[in-house]
Amino acid sequence: MPELLRCLLIALLLSLATANGASRQVVNVLTWSSEIPSAVIAQFERETGIKVNCSTFDSNEIMYAKLRAAKNINYDLIEPSSYYIDRLRRQNRLEKLDKSRLPGFKNIDPAFLNLAYDPHSHFSVPFIWGITGIFINRNYPFSPAVMRWSDLLNKKLANQLMLLDDPREAFSIALLMLGYSINDTNPVHIKAAYLKLKELMPNIRLFNTDAVISILIDEDAMLGTAWNGDLFKATQENHNLAFIFPTDGFEIWIDNFAIPKGAPHLDNAYLFLDFLMRPDIAKAVSLNINYSTANLAAKNLMPPEIKHNPTLYPSQDILSRGEIETDIGDDTFTLYEKYWEQLKMGA
């Protein structure tokens, strides 16, 4: 009997060791839809033997809801935009990064480090970034020229505009028209922005975020708002398109990777994160999705027509007019949602 018990105990320990070993060979990633190409994931799996379980989201709000809904943290790596990095770090939900485990961190463009949403870059790694601006189709006779957000209020543009279907994007435009910050939380200013959007409504033909590239290519709208990466991709099929960086300011968004506190496979999270910071990998991701990389070493590997493209990589003078999103808090966002509903209902 003692020998049988010993054998059973050894078998149990071996089984547990195998199970624990298997559990260590995965990394669970929560990322934007279609941002990490399947070829990049496959390459990491071949090089490391670690299985990447990728879950996706289409908005920061959905990402945040998934994190809050989980009784235990299931994700090892997440990809919030700047203002949700700001929120999550304030809520003590992110691991402070051990940079000694991230040799690729040196590849990140210093211009994207130590920003307001993560003042010391302790919790996030900037990955992909972009700008919300004005698109125009040169076939359309614009008079006068559209250079500012406030130019979109021109009554000659009735039923002409496409706006991104996102309350934060829309209110940023209205706040900039009024000379306020896109991160303003003053309820008086928010109401003024709502009234400015009401003034703009007769000029809006449609709201959209899911099919922007198709709308631009097919010329279903000739003027409106778009992300610069979508505009760049659309210009490959429609050469009449142009991107305008509004002179009254614009929003800069940055998608970052971070490790949530309690990540179940912390070692693998660091391995995958450092893999994503390799110049060849960051370059492949950026070229695949047609958005700008925050990885300077990767940018330097880009073809000249990409790294010198003024739509994807505008000059520092232009960028100085931009503003990066930070957390506006639940109260302000609730106010946005209330006014957004009223706006859509015509109230």
C-alpha cells in the first residue's frame, strides 16, 4: 500500500507539473480588432512555442467593460488608447513595467514617452498612433477653402459632411471650435460644445466609423472627419482625397500596450511585448494597418514613401497644434452620452 500511494503521488505531481507547464505556454492578449496581423502572431508562436490567445475589441469602452466584468484577470496584455491608460493607472489596475525585461523599449520614439496620460512612462508602451482631421475630395468645389473645424459650419455645406460616429471625437471637434481643450471637463463648456454640434447637424449627411475607407473611396461623402491612417489607405485607390490638419487644433490618439495587474502569465506578457517592440515586427504591423508607428527604429526601416509621407508623419510644426487625449472621467463622459443621444434624436 505505501508503494501504491507513492506511485499515485508521483503521478499526481507529474500531472500537475504538466498542467502548470502548459498553462505557462500561453499569453492572453486583448487588442484592437485587426491590429496585430495573424502572420506576426504565428511568428511569435514559432519563435517561442508560446500560444497567443487574442481577444479583440472595437472601442475603449468595450475593452474597459471586459476588464471590469472579469472576476479574475484573464488577460496578460491589453491595448488601451491614451485616455484609458490614464484611467487604468489612476485606478491602480496596471503593472508598473520592469524596463530591464523590455530591451526593445529603447526603440520607442522619445516624443511619445512621459506624456500626460502616463507622465513617467511607467505603465504603457506606445505602439500605434494617429490623428483626427478633415478629409476633402478635390473633385468637390470647396469655396471658401476648408482649413479649420469652424469652416465646417458653413451653410453651403448642408447635408455634405461625414462625421466619425463617436461622441468623444465629435465633442473634441466642437470644443476646439470654441477654443477649449479636447480634455475639458467643465459642464458649461460641454453644453456649449453640444450646442455647437447642434449648429453643425444640418451639414451632417452621415455618421460612421466602421466603413470610413469605403465611403472615402466610393465618394459617398466628399468632406468630413477621418483618421489619417484611413485616409492614407483610401488614397491608394482614390487619388482625389486629401487630409487637412485643422489650424484650430486636432486630436492625437495613441494606442498603447500595458500589463494589467494580476496578469496570469506575466513572463509571457513581457516576452510578447518585447517581441512587438522589435523594429521588424513593429514595421510589419504598421505597414499592415496603414497607421503610424511610435517605434522610431521601425519607422527608420520604412520605405521612403511611407516614412516621409506627410499624412502619416506630419512635421513637428503641425504636430505642435495637436493635443493628446487624457481621461475625462465618468461624469463628463456620462454628460457626453446624454447630449449625444439628444443630438442623434434631434432634441
